[in-house]
Amino acid sequence: MSQQPPAGPDFAAPGFAGCYRHPERITGITCQRCRRPICGECMRPASVGFQCPRCVAIGSRTSTPRTAFGAALSPGGGTATKILMAALALTYVIDLVTRGLVTSLLVMASDFVYLGQFWRLVTGALLSGTLIGLLMNLLVLWIAGRAIESELGAWRFVVLYLAAGLGGSTVFFLLAPLGGAVITSGAAVIGLLSANAIGKLKTKEDIRPDIGLLVLIVLYSVLIGFASLGWLSLIGGIAVGAITGYILAYAPRRNRSVVQVVGLLGVALVCLIAVVARMLL
């Protein structure tokens, strides 16, 4: 009985088909989204495998590139920074024209907080006090604020600014003697820088210059105004800015906005609870 020669290897692997855009080209690769066969010319690298040109085009229309904090990447920007700068300048001018009326209504003053005027815990961050104070705030916001806003997005940027101001007011209320008053725009601005350092920490950038700058600002404030205890608000701004920055930077990608909102509300609630507890003691 004659023996059949052994069959050679089968190179026609199952699942090979013609590319959906170039049927004459046989391929074993399929698009990760639509599962249609694609040839080498049609393969577009994706996070996993490859996608076809049509699915890549659809994805580019439906998904928006985002920063590590969840903000949408967009050209231009800095709108919230400019609005905040305009608000600081406007309150200064109105206060100047009304001879201190705006300050008397908005400044963080412990006595008035004891009377239930809790808005002062936040509105003190909209005042600058002196012209030099205003110019310093505007300079820092112009140089660093726009870059920070581009990473955070407008609403996160504004909330971070107000949260840092709230932190400065809270620490001042807890530790300063009764009867004290402080303008907390400096605490809000330094809180932005503190949160920015946390963002750099996540991206593994060198934050030693940032820490050195924060320490120098606090030391300078202590040296020129130790008796006024305004430096207490700077410490509060740095601490709450760092905590808020951590919440914004390290929130998980899934449901990130929800986690960030809940975390920010938690920070504000802790500050308010601390103020109320101090009032009851």
C-alpha cells in the first residue's frame, strides 16, 4: 500500500479576509471598534490594537482630549483668570470711591463671623487692601493663573481660588485672637500655587522650587506683619490649596468630575464645621 506524503504547513490561517476598504488585500487584523478587517495602510494605532480610519474619525469627533485634572484641552483660555483679575480690580476701585465700604462689608472679620456673617469667610478673597497688594495679586494671576487654569479648567480654577481663601479665613478664625480681621486674597493666590505644586508632583516634576517659593512668601509675610497675624491665613491657604489640588489631581478617571465635586464640597464642609465648633467653645 502506497503511503501519502505528509501535508505541508497550512499558511491560510482562519479568519483572514479582505480589507473592507481594499478588498484585494488579505489581512488578519481587525479594527478594535467595528471589528472589520483592515490592511496595513488602514491600520491606525489605538490604546489597544488598531482602529480603522473611519472609527478614528468618529472618535475624534466624539471625544475631547483632557488634562490630568479632567479639563478639556482648548486653544486660548484664561477667561476665568481674567474675570477674577477684573473682579479684584473692580472691588478695589469701588472700595476706593466709597471710602472703604466694600471692605467693611466683605473683609474677613472674626467678630462679624461670630454674628453669623459667614459670607466673609469667602468674600475676603475678593479684596486686595492696598494698591501694592492688588498689583501683586494681578501679577501672580497673570503669570501663573492662566497656566493653572489651562490645566484645571475654568470652574475648578475658580473653586480652588475660593476654597484656598476659605482655608485662609478658617485658620485665621481658629488661631487669631477675637476681633481680628484679614484680607484673604493673598491666601487664595498662594493656594493656587500650592495646588499647582501638587499637580506637578503627580506628573513627577521637580517641586522643590515651588516649595521654596511658598516658604519665602510665608517668611516674608511673618517678617513684615507678624503682629497682624495675616500670615496665618497664608498657611491656611497653602494647606487647603494643597488638599484641594490633591483632590483635583488624583481623582480617578472614572466619574472624575463627581469625585472632584464631592471632595471640594467636603473641604468646604470641614472648614465650616471647624468655624462653628470654634464659635461654640
